[in-house]
Amino acid sequence: MSLALAVAAGALIGLSLGALGGGGSILAVPVLVALGQGPAQATTGSLVVVGVTSLAGALTAYRSGNVLLARGLAFGLVATGGAIAGARASTLVAEPVLLGAFAALMLGVGVLLAVRQWRGRQGGDGRAKRPSGFDDPIITFSPTFACQCPRALKVLVTATAVGLLTGFLGVGGGFLVVPALLVALSLPIDFAAGTSLVVITITSTVALAARAGAGATPDWTLVAALTVAAALAAVAGARLAARIDTRRLSAAFTALVLVVAAWTAATALPALV
């Protein structure tokens, strides 16, 4: 039964990551908790699910031409400092606090997703718009040094925040990465979703390495089942992204996040009071 639930949940996580460029990984922690893992074990196991699934989705998106690899690598490398700091900080807090923080994050993300859905419906047909200058470099050294410093600062702050969340709570941060790539790097939405998977792969790998030896060892059988199902679904999701209206999928996912957030908060609250 546990393995069946892990496979079903993994498929949902992968579909969201592949089709929407993020979001699904936030379900990995509550799924692992529901399967009997402690918060520290769940957040560590989640990094494996997130990293492998994002890599599978990124490779598929790259073959489809929806990844700006250099920008994704640069953003991901900037985020590594936050990922290391977050991973180390997670070992210093009690597990009820860790789960409570995750519940608060889920509730916040659910609300943000709901607001985004509402604004999308108000905004018309939702077609991807390509901002002008999205391929302009932020920093150049030749023939002379030039810096778009406000944009560089946006990248630094947002990438560090993404890294901290990834390291501390074991989430991919796609709900932050995609908007950051849209705003800070002015990427079109079709490129932002694919490129975000490169960023998530890097930050998850770094955070997992930083947690090595911390003593939070999850049930690797459950993690493996969740990971394989998610990775396969991510490939399918990335291929479907160009063929289906992802707004309906996003709306259904938003509702699911809010339900799981409420369950996670109900689970965490008794241990905190």
C-alpha cells in the first residue's frame, strides 16, 4: 500500500514539475511524512525526488528547445550558497518546528498560486508573451565592462532565497524560480518553465550533499519508488506542456496544494502547542 501511494504521488509530482516547471516537489515532503517518515527524513528524501525528477524534465525540455542552459546554470550556481546555508540550518531546529515551517510555506504557496490563477483568468487568453530584451546580457566584460545592476541584484536575492528554501525544507522552489526568471531575467514563460528545472536540479543536488552525514536517513525504498514514478511522469509532463492548456492543470494543482497544506498544518500544530 505504501509503495502504491508513493508511485501515485510520484506521478503527480513529476507531471507538475514537467508541465508547469515547478510546484509538484512541494508535495514530496507531506507524502513521505504520511508514509511514516519523520520531518528531517522527509525533507532529505524529498531532495532526491526533486533533483532526479527535475533533471529528467530538464533534459526533455532541453531537447524541445525550451531551456536557456547558460542562464539556468548561472542562476543555479548563485543559489548554491543559500542551499548550503539552508541545509545546515535544518539540522539545528526541532522536527516539529521544521514541519510547522513547511506547513506555513505550503499555505503561502497555495494562496499565491490561487492569486496567480485568478489574475490569469482576468488577463485574457494567457498566451505566452515574449518580453523585449530577454536575451540581453546582465553583465558584460568585453569590449567594456557593463552591468545592469538592478537586475543583477534581483537575481542574487531571489536565487539566494530559492537556495535557502531548497536546503532548509527540501523543496525545489519552482514556485519562486519561474517568477524570478520571468521578472529578473525577463525570460518568456515557455523558456522560464524549462530553465527553472536546471536551477532546481543544481540547488537540490547541492542541498543533498550538504545534508550528507547529518543522520536523517529516509526509507530509501519509498524514496526510490517516489523518484522513479516522478521522473517518468516529468518526461511526459514536459512533452505535454506544448500540447495542452496547462492552466487547467495548474488550477487543479492549486486546489490540491491547499488541501495538503491544511492537512500538514493540522499534523504539525499539536506538536507545536
